Amino acid sequence: MGQVVAGDTRLEVIFDADRIAKRVHELAREIAAAGLDDMLVVSILKGSVIFMADLLRAMHEAGLAPEVEFLSLSSYGAGTESAGSIAILRDVESDVTGRSVLLVDDILESGRTLAFAKDLLAARGAREVRTCVLLQKPGKLAAELEVDFVGFQCPDRFVVGYGMDMAHSFRQLPFVGVVIGD
Ligand code: IMP
Ligand code: MG
């Protein structure tokens, strides 16, 4: 994969925009095939924002018409190590009772973030809670969680772009990459 310069930073591209777009469309078809009724898609902010926007439009092409909600959780602060505790910064507005919920996040590492969100919405009476992530880091899962839809297995490196940040930067990049220097 090539290298790209963004501002003052050099990055190695791990998943380019075309590859991501193809996989997002496949994921939407996989989700459509799962046959969830009355679906509410819940985007976990902020990291999933670009993935969510692309996935929603691909879901439309796959014949789905989900409702959309946002849940803002913090687990990392500004660092690159999981803090282990999770706070709700902004809650969903809809009543999830009886709904089929699809939780969408950028990347699964320990699984604590998604497990927390899944337990939260299940406890509020969601009929079922499925999970979808663009990336999964292999061998890192600590929480008890089965992920239903995974875009790609991710190298065990700190990745940025396509919504994902490092200390609040790089979310705007249209690809997923690794910072390799200034
Ligand atoms: P988990 O709770 O350990 O599964 O961590 C998942 C959350 O940590 C994701 O929603 C991301 O916000 C963040 N995260 C984990 N790995 C990375 C990474 O490589 N780059 C950017 N954010 C990451
Ligand atoms: Mg996140």
C-alpha cells in the first residue's frame, strides 16, 4: 500500500477508499439478508460517523429503510490506550423497547465499548441488539461479545482516518491508515 501526506503528516494507507466502499456495500447486503424488522441503527460517536454515513446510503441501495440514532460514548480520552471505563456523553433519544437495534462502531478492540452499549440497550427492552464494526483488531477481545458484521480484520496498529482519530486529528481522511511520521 502507498504512502500519503496529509498536512504535515505522512501516513501509510491500510484500507483505501475504493476497498472500503466495496466492503461497505457488501456489509449492507449482509445486513439486509439478516432480515431485521423495524430496524433502528445506532451510530456510536464520534468514530463511526463516516462509516455510518456510507453504510446508511448502502443500506438504502440494499433495500433497507432504517431509523437512525446516535450514542456518544467515551472510553479513550485523548490517548491511544483503552481506559477501561465508559461514560455516556450523549444518549439516544428514541425509545428502543421492542426494536431491532443495529449498533455501528468504527473499530472493535477489547469490545468493552460495544458490550457496554449492547447491554445498555438490551436492558432498556430492545428486542434484539446486533453489532457492526468496520474493523476488528484480532486477538484483543476481552469483553463477552459476539460481533455480527465485521468489515475487515485490522492489523494490530493504531489506525486513523475514515472517522477514526488520534488525539482528535485525522477523522477527515477518506482512507484508513497509520501515522508513520511528520
Ligand atoms: P474497545 O472498547 O477496546 O473495543 O475500543 C473500541 C474503541 O476504541 C473504538 O470505538 C475507537 O473509538 C477506539 N479505538 C480502538 N482502536 C483504535 C485505533 O486503532 N484507532 C482509533 N481508535 C481506536
Ligand atoms: Mg469509538
